[in-house]
Amino acid sequence: MKIRAIKKREPLAVQSRVSKLARVEFERHPYPALLKEPAHFWDEVFIANEAYVLEEVTHPRIRRKLAYDAAMHRLFLEYIEGDTLDDLVRQGITLKDQGRTHRLLQSVAETVADMHAGIFCGRPIVHNDLKSRNVLVPVAAPEETRLIDFSHSFFEGNLPPFITDKKQNPAGTAQYSAPEKWDGDFTKGFKGDVFAFGVTAYYAYTGKHPFDGAVAQIGRAIREAPTPSPLKPGHNLLRNTAAIIMACLEKNPDRRPSMEQIARVYADSASLLK
């Protein structure tokens, strides 16, 4: 694909495991774009995968693909000024404003439910790396979210070889990885997203991950240890919200709710926070 000449390039100091990020501007084009390029040669497959998945996505809460240069492994995405949910947690914002935190998480739950149902997507999609750093909160819409980073995502029933063939770190981002992933089972993709949403919500409300420590400790705790309740002094959240988070974090994937059920709980309880 022919890409217009880039007239300005500004590297971004954003943590990303598989890419280098830059804000770029083009000749005769008024809007900036986000450029993703491989950080290492083996990252080319992840960027190509994201381009492939986003080709079938038109969801308004998912960052849009603009273009993909396969020859140079460059992916151009919609540029959105904002903070990640992880940034807001670290700044203490999610702990202080329960109403806003609820609305942000409701936005995430609804988006992932739509993905799982194939709404605004060509086919149902498993995100497979849902976490606070992959939830963007735009400056222009501070109570809305955009899901980002689909480098490890896949369509239901089409688990890519680069996931199943991994020899090291098969679980992905440790704190957000469901117990079955630690055992090498990636076939329950939707329920893996549900577990990751539970961790994301728990972290947003409490400022801490339910399971933490060294990687080996995290894996053992996720598979074996009881999940600590987010209902503690200083953690101001609704009891039905706490209950759905704990359900998301069930060890057995078959006992976890669907993302549609989670989105419904958030929608039904939103009026309690107005």
C-alpha cells in the first residue's frame, strides 16, 4: 500500500512489548496517526496479526486501522490523545471517583461483549491481552474508552500458531492471565477475556492486582490461591459490582459469566452512582 510521505515523526515513550510507537504527520493530511513498527524482527508477525484482525473491525470503541505497509511492517492507526486506564489508576483517579470508574468499566465491558458477539466486527473476536494498559481514555471523552493493541487477538475458532506454539511465557501478561492459560490451554478465549476484565476492574477499584509478585508466584496464586475480595476499607464499590468481579476471577472458566452478563450488571447498577 502506498503511504503518503511522512513530514513529521515523534517517538512516543509508551511501554509496548512488541512495537516501537511514534506519532506521525503526513504531507497534505491534517490529522496525525499512530505508527507501530516492530521492536524486534520476530515482532513482525504480531503487527501483521493486528492489521489482519482490525481489517474486519468498525467498532466505535476500538482504535481504527488506517493503513498497513506489509513490505516495511508498518501499521498506521488512529491517533487518540489520552491516558490509559493504568495511568488513571497510578494517578489515584479511579480510587477517588467511583462513578467515573464504573462508567469506564461499563464501557470496556460493553465493548468486549460486542467483540465476543461479532457486533461491528466481521466475526467474533477474542482480545487475548485485555488489561488496564490496553484501555485508552480519550482526553476528548473522559468517561469513554477505546480498546487498543490487538497484536495477540484472534477470531473465534481460529487460534493462531504463534500463540499455541509459544515456548516461553505462554500466559502473556502474567497478572491478567487466566488459570487455564498458565496450563497451556488457550481454547477458552472468551472466558480468558472475562478473567482479564475481572483483574482490570479489581485493579481500577483497589489500585492493586488481585495476584502479584514474581512471575512464578503469580502463576501459582492464580491457579491455586483464593481470590482476595475487593471489598475492603477504603475501596468504595458496589456489592453487586464486587460480586461480578469475583465471578470473573473464578478458577474454573465454565463458572465465569459471559461479557454480556457483566455488561448488563454494570448497566443495571449505573443509576445507583448518579
